[in-house]
Amino acid sequence: MQRLLSNDQTLIRHIIRVLNEQAGQNSVFPDQSVDRATAAGVLLLLGPRINKKNNRVEPCLILNKRSQKVRQPGDLCFPGGSITPGLDSSLAKLFSLPITSLGRWPYWSQWKRTHPQAARLLALLWATGLRESLEEMRLNPFGARILGPMPPQSLVMFQRKIYPIVTWIQRQKRFYPNWEVEKILYIPLRELLEPANYRRYRLRMKTAAAGEPAPLTRDYLCFRFQNKTDNEILWGATFRITSIFLEYVFGFKPPGLEDLPVVEGSLDRTYLTGQN
């Protein structure tokens, strides 16, 4: 683990190999079409950043914090979003060229030859993730390096299926979030691999109308990120995808829920609708 975290190129090669192996074993992109109305292409974004705690450059997970103007305000999420079929189909052709990002992915030729339908779907979702990330945080799509796809995850509260693609950003040092994004967060992978940073998230689902049943309370496994400027909770589908990534790449599993310290939170109806 230390060897991987201390050398970016070693880490990148390892991630590419592991994700391709997992994609083959688990049929991440089966040879069938997906529901484009509910599918979302997102980028599990990685890149080097100075860790404020030790003043060392190390690989980080880069997340958006959703603004109060959108659904699920305050949640940490991957950049990306819904498919725009016509535009994203055209962009998929561009990003599949030999000189562009998907064309340089080591397994692209193999995927096109052995699983052409899955390859077309990967290209479409990659284009969607890049386009949406450009809109949300001004990610330079030509500076993004695809490392591989991961299994999709379905949202619990919304009819949406998220297709994550692991991506490396090397040179872009600054992002410019739009109105959908409150801020951009850098979480060192080293801290995600520390069991002491995990918590039991006790979440109360509030209702606004009088006479309705008492709020529902549920416990979720989560990751708590704290430094001088941030105190954030990573939970839900983004947490699940991140946990799968950590298990694939590092063999790491979070601790069990039962023995973890409790942090409390609440959601009201605006969580489902967003605020204007």
C-alpha cells in the first residue's frame, strides 16, 4: 500500500490493471443497452494534491459538494450527470480517437474487438462524464486520463443508476465550480485507508407536515473528513462506490458499523427537491 501511494505512476498502472480485471470478471458493461433516461456517467476523479496535514503531495480523491440550489444539497458527489444522447454520442467519437483519452487507454482496442457494444457504452458514458465535469467544475477534458470503469450503483431515493469511471488528473491545479457546486474537496487516499476515520451516520428523515409519522432514523456507514477548513461526511452511493474502489485497488474494507462512533444528521423534504 505504501509503495502505491508513494509513486503516482505505479499507482496508475496498478489501478488500470485491477479495474480491467474486475470489469472482465463482473461484466461491468454487459453487451446490452442501458436506460439512457436514468443512467448517469460520473468520474471517480483522482489526482495529486498537497496534504494539509503533512505538507506532502499525495494522491487524492476529488469530489464536488452539491450546492443548496440542487437536489441532495450538501452531499459529496462525483462530477458527472445524465446522458444527452445526441451531443454525448458525437463527443464519444471524438474521445475515442487514437490521439485522445479513450484511444490511449491500454485496453480500448481489446474492448472494441471482443465486446463492441460494451465499448460503445463505455465511450458514451466517458463522454457524458467529461462534458458534465466541464460544466460543473471546468475540468479540462483533454487533460483527463481514463483508468477504467467500475460497477454501476443504483440510488436509493431517486430513479438513477450511476456508472463510475476512474479518472486521473495530473496537471490541472485549479477548478472553477458553477452554481451546482458549493466547493471542491480533496481527500487524500491515505486518509480513506485509515479505519479511524469511519463513522456510523445516524440520519433522521424529517417531514414538514403536522400530523405525519415521526421521522425515520437509520444508520449508515460513512467516512468523516476533517481538517482546518473542512468537516464533511461521505455517505450514500458515492461512499459505496469509493469503498468498492478501495477494496479493488488496496484490498481495504471499512470497519463494521456496530462499533463505530455515531455522528448525527438530518434530511428534510428539500433534500429531494433542492432549494431555489
